[in-house]
Amino acid sequence: RSDNKATREPGSLTVYKSMKNHLAAYQQINRKVTFDKINYSFFQSFQSFLIGRTKTVAGNDVPMLNNTTIQKQLSTLKTFLNYAKMQGITVPDGYKNFKITKDKLEVIALTNEEFESLFYLDLSNNKKLAQVRDIFCFACSTGLRFSDMKQLKREHIKEDEIGLRVIKTDQILTIPLTPYSKTILAKYQEQQRPLPMISNQKLNNYLKELCQLAGINEPIEIVRSYGIKREAITYPKYELIGVHTGRKTFVTLSLERGMSAEQVMAISGHKDYQSFKRYVHVTNKLKKVVMLKAWGGELRSNNLKAI
């Protein structure tokens, strides 16, 4: 519906358009898709169809969609059906029993050492990458998404904190400023906008160049499944870094520095612990932090002789 353009993020609309295209392709070789026929069996059939979709690469037919993308499509379809029911359209309840098993995805985030090396990297001779670094490090130290850094104005910044209504969830967040984020804002205090924002696409492209320059090149294995087939490809880390890595880095480093999950969620705006909990076990360093916090400290030397 065209009236949803005003209330949906462009990324969300792209997912719905993709789902529409897959449903149209499904209809060409299967029965027509109607609300009264979308039940548990339909979801089984549609999932099998998505798994079997192929594209031609160098003369060979290869899977078009990995399991993660398929799971996203099925989940989006369920959301759409729930919306349709709210609009008074009759939809059988059978689809609700179809379970979508989601693959675990890798959490790509900077380590503290990588973040520090990037923050202090001498870019005095490269204004473009210096500004890209500042935008990214601001995301790492605030947890803000690209859309919210883009909307950030001077009036959102009050003394030692940021207060704004985030675009994706429409919730009001208060984000304390750290020495890192304060230092970045101070660089642009004479400019109209707090950050030198550029387009999302350019930012992602320049970030890879920046992180390669900073030596962030640890080999990272990315595993994707296509039906029952498993594919593992190793990339240098800089190739996997995008602007959203900043938000993931904020969550990961905040947990490693001893903040509780609840405290981080309150600042980052994560509403659902199910989507947040994959960060909690992301590094062995986090285990050391919480263990030392609970059991650390010096032993009482006057009692050691009794041991």
C-alpha cells in the first residue's frame, strides 16, 4: 500500500517488495496465492520453493537465497498476515503454527584494541577518511544507527547527553556522552550539523578503505547455509565492516566494560532481549570481566597463612 511509505523505513519496504516478487514467482509454477489458502501447508510449500530458487553464475545454476534470507522472508510474510488480520481480512490461523528456525549469525564488532587504534589513527592528511572515522567512532561510542546520526541536530545535544526520538522504533532515548563522543562533537562545533554525514552507501564503501588502512584485517569465517548445503568463506575483517558495525561494537564493548545487559539495552534502545542476547556471549573477554567483577579483589593477606 502506498500510504505505508510515510510510516515505513525504506529498508523495510524493500523487504516487502522482495517478498511480493517471490510470491509472484511462486504463483507462476504453483497455485494462485490467496489469503484463504495461506495455511501451514502453504508455508511448507513456499519455503521449499524459496530453497529451490536458483540463478545462473558463470553458466552454473547456484542457489539464489541462503537460509537466513529465506527465514527473513517467511518471518516478513507472517508479519504481513498479522497486519492483514488487523485490517479485517480473514486469514486461517494455521500459518501461526509454522515454526521458523533461525540460523545464528556472526556478530561482527570491533575489539577494544581495534576501536582505540581507529580512534587515534593519524588521518591529518586525509580529510575524507578522518570524517568517516569520526562518524563511525561516534556510532561505536553511542550505539546510534545511521538514520539517527543523520537526523542528529544541535538541539538534540544537552550538556552531557543526547536526547532524541529514534526513527526506527519511535522511542525517545537518552544517551550519555562519553569522552570519545564529546571529542568527536568538539571537532565540528563550528559547523551547522554535529556530524559531517554522507550517504549510507558512501560511508560503507569508505569504511572498508579506512579499516583496511587501520590494519583491521583479522580473518573472519562467514558460514551460510543453502538448504542442507553449507558454505564457509573467509574474509579479512575490514571487508565485513559497515556503519551498523558501530552499533554492534557499542553493545559488545559496553558489555565487556562491565555494563549489564539491561543498562546497555536502555541506552541502545533494544526492546527485545531475544534479539539482544546474541551479544552477551560474543567474547571470552566478557566472561573474564563479569567473573572478576563478581570474584575479583585482593585476598586478605592476614588470613592466607591459615589456608
